[in-house]
Amino acid sequence: MSGASNRESGDGELVVDVRDIRHLFVAPDIDPLARNEGEVVGEPALLRIVRRVMATRELDRAYKLVVRLPADGIEPGLEERTRVALSRFSATKIADNDAQLRIMRREAIGLLLRGVLILLVCMGLSSLFSSETITGIPPLIATTLGEGFNVLGWVMLWRPIEAFFFNPLPVRASNTAHRFLQQLRLEIRPAPEQ
């Protein structure tokens, strides 16, 4: 395999080699003997590009995406069609992610309401077993049940907290990545002969 098929040049160019322009968006078949990295691992080139830029935390920098194709794959108007496709792809994914975030928020509110209700019931049971109201239970068992219901009540809030604060993180990161893709300048060049 000769050289990396995805790289950044010193002048802010993100260079990617693909055999077919569709491989920017759609994963090619896995081919460990292929020349291009995306084909070796079976991933779309845009995914690999975004992952590399996110790893360096330089999503706010202006980049030019240089797509290198075999010369026979370059046709008139391909660059403009690819620009439009990239913009449409990113805008559609952002809109879908925004809808997914709204659904997640609605589900998190439901989980929070159920979690608070369970917490209140568990705190009531904990107080009941911790008090001297119930007399027929040995103190060790009463204390164990009281503390157990206390812990159970607080544990029931873990899932709503996760739903509010942690589940949306990958979706927000996806939006950041697709906004980055929207602002990329694009150029298609013939791949160097091997």
C-alpha cells in the first residue's frame, strides 16, 4: 500500500484519495489489499476526515477538501455536484440530529418525572423503616431496608441524569462535524499515477 490516502497538507488542505466519488459518503466494501485507507477499513472518506480533524480539535480552522480521483472518474460538473451533495448531506444530517435531540429531551423529561416519583416513594419508605413506627421488625433489618430504599431512590435518578446530560453528547458532536463539513471548500483533482 503506497502512502496514506487521507492526510492534511501544510496549507490547510485535507487530501483524500477515493476510487469512486460516492465513497466520500458511502462506505466501500472492505478490501485489505486496496490502496486507499477508506477501502481497507470500509469507511466513507468524510467520516475518516472528520475523525482526524476532531482528534486534533481544529474544527474551527478553514480547510479545503481535496478529493483525488482516478482521472477517468472525473467528469465535467462533478465538482459542483459534489459540493451540492456535501451541503445537502450535512444539512439533512443536522436536521435529523436536531429532531433526535428534541426526542431525547422529551424522553429525558419523562424519565426525570418517573425518577423523582420513585425517589419520593423510596425516601418515604426509607423514613418509615428508619423511624420507630414499625415495631415488629428487628432493628438490623429495619435499618437495612431503610438504607436500601434510600440508595434505590437515588439510583433511580441516574438514568434521567444520563439521558439529560450524556446521551445527547454524540449527537451534538455529529452536528459539530456536519457543520464543519458544510463550510469546507472542495476541489477535485486527478489522483497521482501509481
